[in-house]
Amino acid sequence: MTASMTMGLPGVRLTPGDHICAFFRGPRERDALLVPYLREGLRAGDMCLCVTDDPADTAVSDLVLESASDPELARGRLRSTDSESTYLADGCFVIDRMLGFWETEVGGAVVRDGFAAVRSVGEMTWALSGRPGVEGLLSYEARLNDFLPRYPLVALCLYDLERFSDGEVVVEILQTHPAVLIGGELVENPWYTDPHDYLGRRPATAS
């Protein structure tokens, strides 16, 4: 198993299996978290899987790759895609389909391609789109906690507090993530709830 990993932020280290909710406000703060996280992953030889909301947004990839000592090698380790073709494929969100996406991508990187570690990141604003199935967001986040330990994987889930402004929803987000990154510090989350307990008290959603 891979040892602890650098985040790219001062004093912040990650451990394979970490499922982190990262709170920020606006694109600038998002990139201040996202770019160092991916940049450090490429420097370490990790596979990096990045899902952001805007399919035309290449700024993150450009910022990450421009600092690489071998941009072509780094490009092969960075897969950047968008919410419409992943979370909202076919116009709706389906939990099992999205878990299958991560199984294919992460499992392929580790088992087929031999990567020692994988970093994934998902920008979660798609859940506010009103599309069918998006009400399953929190059940999906809870189920990720059973998926992550299967691989040397760190998952960073990005939540823009300018968009996720409902305090009750933010509390539920906290309950589904063992760790929280806020203000440049990674802390163990005292509100985290065991996924089976959490799912047991939620209304059933389509998987």
C-alpha cells in the first residue's frame, strides 16, 4: 500500500482511502485546491482523474501540465473530463453507473496499468442541476466510503459554498465524508457517520 501522499498545500498529507470534502468559494479558490493536488500527483507518478463541471474548462489541465518536467508523460497520467459525460451521462444521475465508472477507471489504472496510487477529484455542482436522480448525491457519497478502501485511492469532492448554501445539506455532506478540507487544513471530521448507519436512515433512492 502506498504511504502518505502530499497534497500540495503546506502541512497537508493524504492517506490512500481518504474521502475528503473540500469546501471553497468560487473558481479561484477551487483552483487553489485542485491544481496543487493534481500537480503533486503527477510529480509522484500517480494516475489523476479529474471531473469538473465545465466541458470547455481546460484551465486546470493547462495549469497542471505547464509545470510538469515531461508534459507528454504527465498528459498520459491526467484524465480530465466533465460532469455531463460522467455524473449526468444520459441526462440523469445513477449511483451504480457512477460507481461503475470509478471501478473501470481506478481499477484499470491500478490493475491494468500498474499505477501505485490514484487521485480522483469530482466537482459536485452538477447535483444542483435538477436532473433526474441528483437527489441520490448523498447516498452516493456514503457508498463511496465502501468503494475507496479497495484501491490505493484518494477522492477529493469539491463543494462550492456559494452554490451549496443550504446549511442542512452541508451538514449531510459532512456526515458522508471522513475528512474535511477547509481553510487549507485537512481535519478529521467529527460529524462523519458510518455509511451503513447513514444509508439506513435515508429514504431509498434509485441506484
